[in-house]
Amino acid sequence: MKLETRRVRPGLWRIERRTAPTAGVAALVPLVSILLALLLGALLLLLAGQNPLVVYGAMLNGAFGSLNGVAETIVKTIPLSLAALGVGIAFRMLLWNIGAEGQLYFGAIAATGLALYVMPWAPTVVLLPMMVLAGFVGGALWGLIPGALRAFLNVNEIITSLMLNYVAILFSEYLVHGPWRNPQGLGFPGTRTLPDSAWLPRLSPTRVHLGLLLAVIAAGVLFVILRRTWWGYEIRVIGENQRAARYAGINIPRNMLLVMAVSGGLAGIAGMSEVAGIAHQLQRSLSPGYGYTAIIVAWLAKLNPWSTLMVAFLFAGLLVGGDQLQISMGLPAAIAPMLQGTILFFLLGGEVLSRYRLTKVRRGPTPDLNPAQR
Amino acid sequence: MNAVELTSVTKRFGSVVANDNVTFAAQVGEVHALLGENGAGKSTLMSVLAGLYRPDAGTIAVNGAVQHFRSPRDAIAQGIGMVYQHFMLVDSLTVAENAMLGQAGHGVRLHTAPVERELAELGQRYGLAVDPRARIWQLSVGEQQRVEILRLLYRGAKVLVFDEPTAVLTPQEAAGLIGTLRDMAADGLCIIFISHKLDEVLAVADRITVLRHGRTVTTVERRATNRHELARLMVGRELMGVVADQPQAVAGDAGVVNLEVRGLSAEGDKGVRALQGVELQVRSGEILGIAGVAGNGQRELAEVITGLRRATSGEVRIGGQDTTRCSPREIVAAGVAHIPEDRNGTGLIPSLDLQDNLILKHYRQQPLARGLFLNGAAIGNFADRLLSKYNVAAPSRAAKARLLSGGNQQKLLLARELSGQPRLIVAVHPTRGVDVGATEAIHHLLLAQRSRGAAVLLISEDLDELLALSDRIAVLYEGKVMDTVPARGADVGYLGLLMAGGAQSGAADHGRPMDTGGIINQDVAH
Amino acid sequence: MLVISVLAAAIGAGTAILFACLGEILCERAGILNLGVEGMMLSGALAGFATTYGTGNPWLGALAALAAGGLLSLIHALLTISLNANQVVSGLALTLFGGGLTAFLGQPLVGLPAPASFGKLPIPGLAAIPVLGPILFRQDALTYLSYALVPLLWYWIYRTRPGLYLRAVGESPATVDAMGLSVQRLRYIYVVLGGMLAGLGGAAISLASNPGWTENMTAGRGWIAIALVIFATWNPTRAAVGAYLFGGVEALQFRLQGAGTSISPFFLNMLPYLFTIIVLVLATRETVRRRIAAPAALGLPYFREERS
């Protein structure tokens, strides 16, 4: 009697599908994938002739080794988490909004325009909330373009939202080189500095600003919406099964518009907070790709608002560490996005593997036929 | 001589044992039926034979030699082919191109002409005519099935496995297929016929192997058994029949018209006319059965009535109110329950928990929602109440829906749909793929709704089910209602003729001398 | 004369997009969506330039570009085909990874002059044909290669047996599986081939149309190629039309900038991206109207040993 034995060796161990990953495994996967990504990164660094321990050490030290390092990490956590929260809510509905970068820029443009040209006279208590609103609206409108094209014409939102990133960045460059250019800018492309009333208060002596509160509030509001309201339920149903959503009478186009508006709006607030909290003007390269990193952050956080804040903090550390490398060792800061991509790869692979487990086969189905398994 | 022999085959999916130590053998030149109810493990066993699944234990022998199938390629090479329940055809390709898929060693260039010729010849020989140049999507379901069979013959299959092949055919087509299968067996092929229908098994088979709960019960000679014995072997207890004949419509003609469909036309997904001038009326306390071969507009009819598809012309009135242009939500609010054809893809969200599935149609209503917020406690009570009222076997309301068996999933769906005391129930294949116990429960639920005064539109491909439950039966063919007849005393032969598009408008003439199963019985004495 | 030179430049500029688009067509025909085209093009561009810089031979550079694109796509293949990971996210990861990796590894090469590249190579005889000659036959070797590739792929997809399998696996992997073909093997082959072509597309920039290396030098052309697949309705010949259309927009944009128009260069630079959106909207409407669908199984993982 020969047994079917090709799958795994003589039936002692086999790979089985889990019905659901256990909580422990689910938490372990992101950690392990980060570790593996760092290992692979180390390999690449070795190939590039660098000592990975020294490089990682410098990054870690730069990001978390000093009060100022931690503060800078928090500074970058703010836009990263806001954009990632936005990306996350869209992903939850399987709307692949990868236009957070452009939406961030449009939020920044709207907020800057408001503070410089519409109501520069307003006191802080009025101006700042209005700027948050402007940032939200700017980002929301930019997000609504791919949202509407998808909802009404079924145009692939991945490509349109990405193309609009290029358009938004070029438009902001046009503004800072052209009509909004600061005449006293000494050749640096950028707008005039915002009035003091438009500056988000800082926790001196660091650059950590009130935008942090915006990010925490946004996470809290999203959490409540997703878990406690019927709108969150609708988003969940649409994300899991669009046909069932239609069958249940859920208005899918309207939800697509709403979600893309919120998604873009959150990225827009990220742009506003960069302008009002850090740059105090609209300038070139306002964002070092926060909108793209946000995609990884959102996925790594499993689209959960609170985890998003945590993961954003870690990734902000990666960015600060990368910058630090450039300053102290003359290495390209691009090591950060490279590591991010690698982490995402391992996460994707790990997520799938966590749904399987290796189990020992207890006994053969018919012991008398399977002496080999005893 | 045994063409194929499966010995002690065990196949598990996760913790579910689909086949437990099953032994099965079929001979050259016979039609061997594999009988068992839904979920008994018939399809799994044959997928093992076809190389699609690898058994966890056990052997496969072809013509006496043990074989190890790593993929369907190996099984095909040994002359084993399967006609799957869901046809394995590529819609956008032609018949000939489908036949050429995976054919080994014929060069790089695509030469379709010789294949087309050979397919035409084979079609002639077995009475399976179909245009080899047609694209699959242009063919009817019956023709697609012929393509599947022709492909196997073209590829030189000696053992042909048919998985519930009559489910998609009219009674006449089914009788024709049974004749073809007998011819093929007489030509020296080995035919394995999977079914859960006693009559057709008795009509087609030489020998019958019965499976129950994944195990072999026994193998019997056709000559040495009867319907009664087979039923007992299959279910493990006396079969009640599909719910004994029920008292006819409570209200009869006097009931209020809950659903009225007038001159309704609509397009299908491919842009072709799917419904043409459909006229229907369903009264309170009445079950109207819709019979027809798959793909004749049943799905579109259900979708238009429930607001999921736009009508191109005509009118739908529910409880007297014109709902033709209403959104799905408005139609739900008008008191319409919908049990869709595609349970896991439309009716339920398998990845969400039972509670979330149960509130799918009610989540914005008091007390489940208060303003924008969901009321967790009320939702929990609501879910628990429904789960116990409808006897859904589930560990808890927080379990994922995909973990339930087919029957329990369907009960979950019914629990949600019937909980709103609907005035109209649109049920599409409500018992497809569920076991006998759940089928009985579902039939009783539908009959109870009728007694309560609901109007039921029951769409099914199972004529027995329609005959047992309906008050009247309408036959849909190419999107048109061919005729509507009272279910009591309805003639299966006449219904079959209508399903095939014949006897159009001969409304009064349904006195052809064929009783239930008659056409099939004629073939029994082979 | 101006028109001819713009058209000639359009073809030169369109070649990179064409290679990438052809690659993505193969990949999507097999049922796998690969949004990593931008990353694979960048890796091809860098590998091509670096190899040429080291060896002085652009052909070796082109080979390296093929290898780099193929290698990157192998990651995507592994994740999506063997591990059933989400194809959208995996493709995005590939683009982000490719961008970061090339920026990191390519740092020392930024701004270096190319020691050799694919120069214009007029074909004797054909180049002398009026109008068509200067447009079509005074191009570089990679462009000529792309001319050959379009009919070749068309023939492969529609007129050969392996092409039949390719069309089938993207439409109904279950059928292909039941017919004894390996879904996984087919998909691996075409995903990697697609990646190689994307890599070659990158090299067509760094070794031909724009010799040299700068960070993110593909500037969204990978995404444009993905959008063009829909415009092309997964057909190689239509891909050529689309790619040259975009090459034309690019050529026109440089022409206008050179001619000193009053339009801000920032707006001119937006043209290809805006044009992509417009083309995508029109193409989507067209496919809806004519009921041309993407390969039915596109983006869906295939597993056999599991019951629905």
C-alpha cells in the first residue's frame, strides 16, 4: 500500500490553513517582517560597502537617541499619521487612494492661501481652525476627483489619484515660483512667511507642534466612526463585499465620494499642519513623500486608527534616521524608503503565512493501512 | 475489469473530513452512479480521481495499475476526464480553442481547423451537435455541457465523470443526455454519474455506489434495488419526500395581489435582452414557482424586482405601489425579502460575524441604531433572538459566517430576511447545495410564510421542489413567460417542453400523457 | 519639417512606455496586476546605465536592465502567485522599493556622463523614404527592437498555442488548471517576462532617449504604461498607438518649452499626467460601451485546494 506522500514528507508534518490567525501570531507578523527587512537591508548595505551595524546604530541614535531626535521623530509622525489615517479609511473600502501626496499638497496650498490672502488679519483662535478646515477642504476636493471618476465612470482610482500627485506638486511649484513667490525670498522658491497668528503653537524648545493633537483627534474620531456608527458598518460591508452592500441597499457611489473626501481631507490637514507647524510658508519639497510612506504605514497598521499612530511613529523614526545618515555619514537618505518597501514585502508574505500553520498529523486515517506512520 | 479503482481514499479540508476511507470501483462499459446528498463527499471524491485534489491517504488505480496524480494533467493522460458542475470553459474562447487547452505536443502554431473537424465528427456520432467555432458565451447552458463532453472525447478520455449533469437541463434534455451516456457506455467507455436524485440514478446506472457523510455505504446493482432502499441508504433514515403535499393557497384567488409585474423587460450583463414582456401576479398567501433552465432570465427577474437591476420597460408593483424605479433600500422598506442565488457572494458576507450579517438589512432602524450610532446591546439581543428562533447551529453570534455549513448559512440568511415580516419573498434556489435536513427546514419556513399571508416568488431549477411547494408554476424561457399552470396535477412533460421553448402559447393544452418521472422511466429498461 | 521632427521625437520618447506597456499586457493577460512597473523601470534604468558605465557596452546594459526588471518582478510573482498576497499592495510595495533602492544605490552615478548609449542608427535605404524615413527609421536600436516586438507579441497572443494558454489563464485559471496546465508556472513566466520588458523600458530612457541617471528619472512613465494597458484593451498593436501618442505629448511639451511659449513650464509638465487621466476616462467609457472587459481573473488569487 503506497500513500500519497508528495505534499510533505511522510505525513508527519503538514501545512494547514488556519481558520483565522491567532492574536499572538497576528501581532508577531509585523515585528518579524520589520526584523527580516532590516536583515535584508543589512545585506544590501554590506554589498554597498557599509557596515550595517554602524549604519543602523546611527539611524537609531538619530531618531530615538536624544530628546531632540525623539522630538523630530514626533514632528514627522504628525503628517505621516494624518495621511496614513486617510489612506487607511479608503483602503478599508478597497478604494486604493494613493494620491495622499497630492492631497497633502492641496491642503497645504488651501491653508496657505487662506492665511496669506484671504484672512491674514484674523486672530489665532479664528485663523487656525479656519486653516484646518481649508486644509481639509483642499485635500478633500483633490481626493474627490479620482473618487468621482471612480464612483460615476468606474475609472481606476489608483492611476488617476497617482497622476494627480504629479499635477498637485507641479501646481504648488508653479505657485511658489510664480504668483505666490516671496519677492524677498533671495531666490529660494517659496511664499511669504505666514503671519504669526497662523503658526501652530510649539512645545519649545522642540519643533513638536499642536498638529500632534490633530492627529490624535483624527485617530479617535475615525475609530469611533468605524466601530460605533452605521456609517462605519457600511464602509466595512462595502470593503468586504460590494455585491452584498448593493443588495443591502447601501449607496456605494455616495460612500465612495464621502470616503475619498475624508481620505483626501485628512491628507490635506497633514499638509496644513506642515505649513502652519513647521515650514510657516508654502515651499518646494514640502513633503519628502509622506503620502507614499503613508500607504505602507496604513497597511502595516492593518488599517486600525490607533495602530496607525504607533506605526507612523516608527516610520517617522526611519525617516529621521535616514536624514541623520545623510548629515553624519554622507549616505543617501533613500535608505529609508528602501527599507520601507522591504518591510512591506515581508509583511505581505508574513500575513499570508500566518494564516497557515505547521501541524503534526496525529494518526493515519486507517492505522492498519499505514504502518509507516506509526 | 475495473477501469478505475479508488482504495481507502481520505481527503480533508482543514478540520473537515470530506472523504473518510472511501473505496470505489467502476468498470469498463458501465454507467456507475455515485449517489449521496449534498455534502456527502461525491464531488470531492471525483475531484481526487480527476487529479484536481490530492488525497491525504489512499490509492488510485487505473486499469489495475496504481497511479499518482500530481495534477489533472496526469489524470487526463490516463484517460480520466470530468464534466464539472460549474463548467470549466473559457467564455471568451471558441469551442475548438477550449478543446485544445493543455493538449500536449502539437506544435506552437495554433491550428484550429483539424480540431474543429474532429469535434464536428464526434458531435455527429454521439448526437452532441455544437458549432466548434462558436465562442462559449454565445452558447446555451445545454450546449456548453456538450462542449465539455466533446472535449473529453476529443482528448481521448476513457473514463468520464459527470457531476450532477442534469441540474442545468430540461427534463427532455436530461432524458437525451441519459441516452447519450448509455450509448457511450455501450461503446466501451466508463461513465461515472454523480447525483443526489434517485429517479435519474435509477434510470441511468448499471451499478450504484452510495456515499453518506464522506463514507461509502454500499455498492448495489441497479436491478437489485429500488427507490425506497436507495433513499434509506442515502439519508440514513426514511425520506419524507420534499415536504408532503401542502394545502393549497390559504387565500387562493381572493388574496391581495402583493406582486404585480407588467410587460417587464430588462437587459442581462452582456447587454442582451434577458427579460421580454414578463407578466406575473403573486397574491398574498400564494407561492408562485418559476421554472426554467439556468440563464433564461431568472436571475434578472429577481434582480429587477428587488431593485438591483434597472428595467428597460414595464412595471413592477409591490403591494399596489409602483417600485419599478425604486432603489434596493426603498424596496426593502416596501416589505420585500430577497434570498439571492449567490449565497456567499451576495446574500452573506462570509468574512463578517453572524451579528453583522443579521443586521445587514436593519442596521439603520430603531433600536439597532440611535442616530448615527449603532446600539451594541440591542444588536446582540436581536442576533441572539434570531439565531435561536431559526435554529442556526453556531458557536456564538460573534463567529464568522464562513465557518457555518451551507445549510446553516442559508438558515442565517432566511432568519434575517424573514425577520422583517415581509409581504413579498423572492427566493432564488433557496435549497441549492444544502443537506436534506436543512432543505426540509427551509421548505417549512417558506410554507409558514405563505400561511402567514406573504406572497412568495420561488425560483428554482428543481422541478420536484417547485411542484411540491408552489401553488402555480410559471415557466421562463429566453426571458419570456411561456405559460403559467396550477402546480397541482401539473404535467412534467409539458413543463419540460415549455422550458425548452416549445408549445408556446398552447396555454390550455397540457394534457400530454407524461407523469412525474415518466420520461425517465422509459429509459430504465435498457 | 517641424512636424516630422516632433513625430520622430514622439517615437523615440514613446519607446520606453511601449516596452513597459507590452510587459504589463503580458502580465495582466496572465491574470496578475503588477503596479510595480515604475519601480521595475527605475531598476532597469539604473542597472542599464551602471552596467554601461562599467563596461562601455550599452547592449550589456540592456541585458542588465532585463535582468533587473525580471528580478524585481520575481518578488511580485512570489508574493502574489505563491503566497496569494494582495496584488495591489504588492505592486505598490514594488514601486516604493524600486524607487528607494535605485535612489540609494544610484547615488554615486547621479549626473555622470554616459560613456556609451544607443545612438540614432539610420537604416540604409529605409531612412531615405520621404516623411516616413526620418520619422520611423532614424531611431535607435532599442526602438527598432520595439518595432519587432509589437507584431511578435500580437502573433504570440492570438496565433500560437502558448498564447492561447496565456489568454485562458487570465480569463479562467480554474479551467486551465482542470485541463492539466500549471496556472502557477504560466503566471510566473509572464510576470517575469513583463518585468523584464519594464526593465528594458527603463533602459530605453537611461541609455537612449535621455542618457544618464537621476533619481526617479522615469517620472511616472511606469504608471502611464499601466493606464495605457486599458487604452490598448490588452492588445499589443493598440499599445503601440498609445505609447507613441504619449511620446508625442512629451515631445510637444519639450518643443513648446524650447520655443519659449508664455505658458508656464509647470503647466506644460503637467500635460502627460493630465493626458493620462483623460485617456483613461475615455478608454474606460469605451470599454464599458463596447463591453470589452479586463481578463476576468485579473487581480484575483487562484487557489485550488479550497472549497468555496
